[in-house]
Amino acid sequence: MLVVHVSFECAPMYKTGGLGDVVGSLPKALAIKGIESAVIMPAYGWIRPLTHLPFSRVPIYYIENKWFKRTKPDHAPEYQAQAYAYFCFQVLEFLKSKKIRPDIIHCHDWHTGLIPFFLHTRPDPHFESTKTVLTIHNSAYQGNFKRKYFEAPETKVFSESLPKQKYIHFLELGIEYADTISTVSPNHAQEIISGGVNFGLSKSIKKRKTAFVGILNGLDYSVWNPQTDPYIIHKYSAKTVGVGKMKNKYTLQKQLGLLISDRVPLFAFIARLNRQKGLDLLLPLLERFVGNYQLVVLGTGDKKYERALKRYDRQEYRDFISINISFDEKLAHRIYAGADFMLIPSHYEPCGLTQLIGFAYGTVPIASHVGGLVDSISQGKTGFLFNSTATAFWQTIQEAHEFWLRKQEFMSLVTQILRENFSWVKSAQEYIALYRKVLA
Ligand code: ADP
């Protein structure tokens, strides 16, 4: 079976969030299980293109076009509409020209939503036996653009076949035409179906309800492993976790200019800065950390949240608060290794990877009771779950602190979470079952 993954991002070439991690690791896990896999992504001007996913034989193919030549991302709707519509069209042209006949084209998120649509509305004998799987990693991002954007000279080739509507909705078209659809955790699949979280997609999802499943993401332990992590200075294992994390905490405190001490718990928040991630819950609490707890924030995103956070980047808070507005892979690894707790106050979370990475580094998650966080964190056993309000959040932070003070109990929790196993093996098996079902 040949499965070709198509995505706008893939780690380590380009990553803005969890999708990059998934597309950088799921194809490798499938290949280990004997499924021939490949990745297709844009040939962005700012990436260093590798020929294969690291430590694997999974090839990566790059699609070039005039939009991707830019040296930095462009979020203007007109640009995104044209770039990714053309990308979808080119992916199919590329596969044909290379005589690659996938059994499955696995489309990830809205950027690839036109692929199932094109296969359906522009049938081609080359893809006669090809099926499509669309995975929704975040249903808030849908790619809904004015039709007039597709009248550029390049997009004219296929603009006639686009629906005769004012707007072209990539994700809805993907949902309608993909042979099967999935999201990245069973609980989030239920949230979407029940209408609890769906961002206006409930009608189109309901029509495809029987073809919609949730498969929990895995974690790539060749990337996220404190015993081998090249970014962290003090490597550690389950046996040396106590001293290992303490040394990494000191190193992190020193690097960020925080008070160097093991008598204050260190909480970390690593995320895209937007409302989804619960910035509105975190921001009102920031002042309360000063003098009590340490907080390290690493993120980029909405300017309003970047500005609000920067207000806490002040000399008088420096011992306790470190605000880092950047996308910094190395610092992220160091934070996972040095922090005591990961804060994940998301309003919704399709899967979430930061709690899984936290487990791998012995860093205890404090997370909202939503989506994939519920599927992966066991309350009181592997982390703390709370209902998304600022009051419950602060209460849980205080409880976690109390728990942290009981050193022996805390250390047994840390060793417990290090034993958690969210490797891709199980999830890859579930995807294979899904591919087989759709091919049957
Ligand atoms: P999402 O996909 O919604 O952004 P996830 O929890 O699924 O959230 O995945 C986030 C991934 O992005 C994790 O690997 C996290 O470490 C990483 N990440 C988020 N923000 C940053 C940042 N500013 N610098 C480095 N890594 C980041």
C-alpha cells in the first residue's frame, strides 16, 4: 500500500504547530509497519529541503510555484487562496507526471481540501483506484475565500470547475468529497459531532458522520527524548530524572535571567498565542505568579496577546516571569526539560502535543478538560485537569504547588508520567486499519 501525505507543513523543514510534528512522524511510523509512505509539501523559499524524513527512507517531494518562492510566510487571504488551490492542483499533476499512483492520498487540514474535490470533479484514470483521507487537525482554520481570488492567470486552469458560489470553502469541500474523514482524538471527534466544537462545520460533518473518526496523535520519541535530546545540556533518564531535571531547571533559570532556585516551582506555557490556547485565562493570573511561582512563556501569534504578554517583560518581574515572543525549537526543548509543570488552559484542543511532550520529559501537565487532553491525561494520575475558567485554573495551579511540595509524592508522579507511552505505533495501526477500510 502506498500512502502519500500532503500538508502545508512538515517538521523539521517547516513547523508552526502540532501538524508539522504529525506529518514529520506519522509517515515514518507507517513505513516501519510496512506501509510505503511519502510526503508532499510546498517548496517554501525559507526552508532547507531535506530529501527524506530524518532517520527514514520516507521521501519528501516539494511543489514549486510563484507563491511559495517568497522568503517568508504571507497570511493575506488572496495569497493563501491562490497558493494552496494551485498547490492542490499541482500535487495531482506531479503524481501523474512521476507515474506515482497512491492507494491513499492522506490530506491534512484545509490547505489540501481541494484535492478530494478535484479528484471527484476532474476524474482521471491515473487515480482510478486512489482513495482520499482528510484529517482535520484544527477545524477553526477552514480556508474560506472569495471566488474572485481564483481568477488569476494560473488558477484559471481549474477555476471553471470550482463551485459556482461566492466563496470557495476548502475544508467543507474536503469534508464533502474525501472518502473518509478523521480528527486527531476520539473525544474531539465527539465534540465536533455533538456540535460542542465545530466552528460552523456541523452540517457538513453530520452528512459524513459515519465516515468520521478520531485517532489520537502519537509522539516521535526519536525527537522528544531527554536521554538523547541534542538541545538540552543535561540528559536524563527515568533513573536520573530528579537530578537531571534540577540541573536543567537551573540552566534554564540562568539562561532566562530568572531567580536560580529549586524552591520555587517552574510553570511553562508553550503555544501559538491565540484565544484557543486560553491566553484570556492565563493573562489575568500573571501578576499572581510574582513572588510565588516562576512562569516561562514561549509563543508567537496574535499581536494583541504578544503585546499583553510583553507588559510582564519587566525588570521587577524578572526573577519570576520570563516572556519569550519567538518561535524557538531549541528553547522549547530546554523548557520541557527544565520546567516542573506545563500549563495548557486551552478552550478546545483537538489533540495537543505539549502534554505528551511534557510526559516524555517528566513535566506534569495542568490542562483544561477538553478534546485530546481528556484522552491523554488521567486526572490525579498523570496530570491535573480543570474546567476552563480562570478561577479553576488558579485553584489547580495552587493544588499542583501543594502537591509539588510533597517531594516524594511528586517524584512518584514524575516517574509515572515518564512511563506513559504515546508512541506512534498504536496510532499508526489505527490509521492502517482506516486505510484498509476505505480501500475495501
Ligand atoms: P497546535 O498544533 O494547536 O499549535 P499542539 O500542542 O498540537 O498545538 O502542538 C504544538 C507544537 O508546537 C509543539 O511541538 C510545541 O512545542 C510547538 N510550539 C508551539 N509554539 C512554539 C514556539 N513558540 N516555539 C517552539 N515550539 C513551539
